[in-house]
Amino acid sequence: MNLKQLLFFISLYDKNTYAHVCRVAYYSNLIGKKLLLTTYEMNLLLYSSLLHDIGKILIPTSLLYKKEKLTKSEFQFIKSHVNLGISILPDTMAEIKNIIAYHHERLDGTGYPYHLEKEQIPKLSKIIAIADSYDAMTSNRFYNDIKTKDEAIQELLSNTSYYGKNKYCYAYVKTFCKCIKK
Ligand SMILES: [Fe+2]
């Protein structure tokens, strides 16, 4: 299956997830361009950001959009979308899978599923993590309050080493701020 077919599957399964991955790809692209990534890296970033949540097509939408508080096991099931995504994609997409596998990791080791830290996390996964979190905060995901652009940027910044919380790469968040504030 190729990228177009996989994206078609996502759009058929859930329009919100489809719209989300498109926005994450757009934001990731902005950051990548500003960081002067190579053409190869930019393509890898595009594919990985578009497919980062493909595992969600194996999670019932009733659970993805459940308004009530999730139970521990439901939360674990949603988190499993990372590994489910890896299992869906073909081995020919090994590099993409390697980026997707770490899009919920955080620099301080509080992410999942592997609790990797800092340089253990691939650069492109760190970029997608910022774009993903920004979109989660600024778009209607049913279960949280929507933040304004400035509030979301402030939230990202407050979770960098500059403010003592090392979740997102400070340099990448600063780069993203410059792109998004225009
Ligand atoms: Fe995700």
C-alpha cells in the first residue's frame, strides 16, 4: 500500500484524524524548512507526519472521542496506537516507522512507549511531537479546551529546558514560534 492509499484509509475511517495529520504535516513542514533540513529529510518528515497516527484506525472512534474520563486500560489502549501504526505499515517504510515510533516520546523521558530521552529520540520525531501537541491544543479534539495560538505556543515553551521542563526541544519550539507568528 502506498501513501495515497493509506491516507485514503485514514480519511474514510475518521475525518478528524485525517484533518489532524494534514495540519501536523503542514506545521512540521514549516519547522523543517526553517531548520534547513535536506530534501531527503523533508520528504521523510512529510510521510512520517502524515502517517504518524495511522494506528488510530485500529482504535474505535467511540474511544478516541470519549468525553468521560478514560479508564487506565482505555488510556493504555489509545496509547497503543503508536505500536499499532508500526504494525500496519510495510517493512519498505522502515525509516518512516522509525520516526513514527517515537512521536510521543519527550526529552525528559516522560513520553511513551519507550521513555526515551534527549538524543535517543530522532530529530524528526521531535519536530512531529511539537506540531502534534500544538494542533491538539488549538483544534477541537472534543475532550479538551481549545487554546489560542499564543496560549498554545506559551504552553509549548513552558515545557522546554528554558523554563526548566525538558519535554520539547527549545530550539525547535523557538523555530516553530517564528513560523507560526507570521
Ligand atoms: Fe499520536
